[in-house]
Amino acid sequence: MSESTDIFADGIGEITLAGGMVRMDLVTLVGSQKDEENKPRLEFSKRVVMPPDGFLRSFSAMENLVKQLIEAGLVKPRDGEQAVSAEKPATGGGAKSPNF
């Protein structure tokens, strides 16, 4: 049996579609370093590459988790945003990433 390795990230820096694959750059905070706007600086750490159908399944799972976090009162929807619906994955319409 292979050993699993956890990967930590503070977030996703960029998501692109290249060569028919979705590429998500994971980023981490860099100590006490700040960017030009005096915000904590994020640095590329790892990249996750997956086919578009895998990305859509992942997105649906994330939407479902966000809904659970909202229902549990652990997070609130941003001002002006509606709570996400995890009933079906987003497959069109709505806002699109400028990377696609």
C-alpha cells in the first residue's frame, strides 16, 4: 500500500485551461512578506492538473461543502451573493472565469 501525502495550500492562485486540461495553481502565504498593496504575499507551491470533467465534479463537491458550511453557520455568503446551490453542478450560464 502506498503512503499518502497531505498537501497544504492557503488557496488557489490561478485556474487555467491549457492543452485540454484544467490547471490549478496552489499558493501559500510567505511568512511576513507583503505585496505592493501591503497584503500578505502568496507564492506558488504546487499545481493540480485534471481533465475538465474531473474539474466539474470537484467544483460540484466544493459547492456542496460551501452549502454545508453556510447551513452550519461557519461561514456567511458574501454581501450581494446568494448561497450556492449544490443540487446540480454549474454547467453553463452564470459568471465565467476570464481564464477560459
